[in-house]
Amino acid sequence: MTDHQDVRPGSTTAAPVVVELANVTKAFGAVQAVRGVTLRVEPGQVYGLLGPNGAGKTTLMRILLGLVRSDAGTVRVLGEPPGDPRTLRRIGALIESPAFVPHLSGRVNLQVLARARGLPDAEVDRVLRVVDLEGAADRRVTGYSLGMRQRLGVAGALLGEPSLLILDEPTNGLDPEGTAAMRSLIRDMAAHATVLLSSHLLGEIQQVCDRVVVLDKGEVVAEDSVSELLSRAGERTVVLEAQPADLTEKVLKANDAWSGATRDDSSWRLELDGAGVPALVRALVEAGVEVHEVRRERRSLEEVFFALTGDHHPVRSGT
Ligand SMILES: Nc1ncnc2c1ncn2[C@@H]1O[C@H](COP(=O)(O)OP(=O)(O)OP(=O)(O)O)[C@@H](O)[C@H]1O
Ligand SMILES: [Mg+2]
């Protein structure tokens, strides 16, 4: 998704980094909501903020919109300090549950937002089409389902074709079908905008984001591309199926593979880096061990998350 524009600092032709945070902190009284967060979001990325309840996701998004002031650190959004009126016009946001006037229709609610920003009603029609809400547009919002409200919120964020979309848990409360539809909507949006998206649903981040920061209690515990994060997490664990067990054990002990090895019947889990695998397989075969399978273990983002943050958080895997 990343386009390959020159983003080197100081380069005059550089497309600015869309979001840049350096050592950002924020406390609410005694609660340290954000602790020294540093990250960069490049143009065209779908960037995920992943973390359990209270991790600081919403607070970070509020900071980017200038709704909350950070205590320390530097924040740049589209090259400017947060809350800059010129850049705010280029940002669409959906933070927590979208607020609408309940007795007005979805269309009128959007028209109010659009007119306040000098946008024509045709723009309202456009965003209603994008979120597939044309059929319900003239019904009162009070009769909308949670999923319809969520889509209306996204429609509001899309007004004026923003170049940065900030979506706080956009699939909150959606059923699997609605979640899938939202996912493909986000993918479509990413063709025209940079998307910053928060979630505690790991499956969602895994499927829709290019890059992810994992937050826990306000702190960055990992920042990487989704594929790197997944492969890094499975990097050292190798599963070996081999027989007979006693002979296998003897060879493992004679090689460096013994340290940290665990066994379940004829299946072994070993901690080995890439170079160790061929040497071990050769030693096993030479000793007369029957090697049935050797594979590197791949962990889901959920397991990676638990490994990074401890397993006491109420995080569930999305579908
Ligand atoms: N306005 C506020 N006043 C006091 N404390 C706050 C305020 N906003 C956030 N906090 C605290 O800051 C921490 C981070 O909250 P935040 O809402 O950013 O987390 P989150 O990652 O969005 O969580 P969730 O997944 O539940 O939405 C929490 O401990 C929260 O209680
Ligand atoms: Mg939140």
C-alpha cells in the first residue's frame, strides 16, 4: 500500500510523513495514558493501533486531532502540529461512538456536517453510496442499528475526501458480515487516503493493516509490518516429527538443539535459528532417525500479542 515517494527529512520534494510522533506522553491525573510513544505513518499505509482496553489508542487519536494536548514529545500530522485548521480539513475522523442528532435522518445529519464545511449535498450522496447506506438515508437515526450508525459515522469521516482517515474501532459492535463489509470498505478507502485504525481485534488488524503498533498501558511493545511481526514471532520455534524418540533425543542432546526442547510423543518443539536446521536434519538422518516432518512454527498475531503483553488481557481474536 505504501507509495514510494521520497520522504527523507529535508528533501524539498518529500511527501510529508502523514503522522509522526516522537516520545509523546499524556497523563490524566495519576493515569499515565500514553508513555513515550514514537511512531511514523507513511503516505498510503493502513496503519493499525492494536491494544487492549485502556492501552491509549483513543487518547493517541485525540492527540492527533488536537482534542487532547500531549504533555511532552512532538506530534506532526500532515506536517503540522495537531489541530492546525488547514490540516484538520484534510482529516476525516471517527472517534469512539459517532454522535448524531437522533430525530434527524442520516442524510440530514450528514448534510449538517457537510454544509458546516462548505461541501455540496452531492458529497453527502457520494459518501452514503460508499458506505452502502443510501436505502436508509432518509430514516431517522434513532431507528438505525449499531452497524448502520457505525457506517454513518464512517460516511461522516469520508466527507470532503480526506487524505488522512482516523478510525477508532470502526468495527465495534458489528456482526461478522458487517465486519467483513467494513474491512473491504477500509481497503477501498486506502486507495485514496492514509488510514489510521485502532482495534483490539487482532484478526482485523492482521487482515486489513500494512503496519501495526502494539500498545499496552500506553507503551509501544512492538512496531512493525504485520508480516514481519508474524514471522519474527515464529522465527525460532521449529517443530520436528521424528522416530524413534530415544535416538532423536540423543542426537538433539549432542547438538545445540537440546536447550529449551520440549517433547510430545514423537513431536518435538525446538528453539533453533535458520542455520541450525540443516545441520540438525543431517545429524538426525546420519544417526538413523526417521524424520517425518520439520517445520517452522507460525504464530497468529494473537499469540504474538500475548507474548508481547502477557496473557492477562481481555483481547479476543476477530473473525
Ligand atoms: N479524559 C480522561 N480522563 C481521565 N482518564 C482518561 C481520559 N481519557 C482516557 N483516560 C485513561 O487513559 C487510559 C487510556 O485510555 P484510552 O481511552 O486511550 O484507551 P483505549 O486504548 O482507547 O481503550 P479502549 O479499547 O477501551 O477504547 C485509560 O486508563 C483511561 O482510563
Ligand atoms: Mg478507545
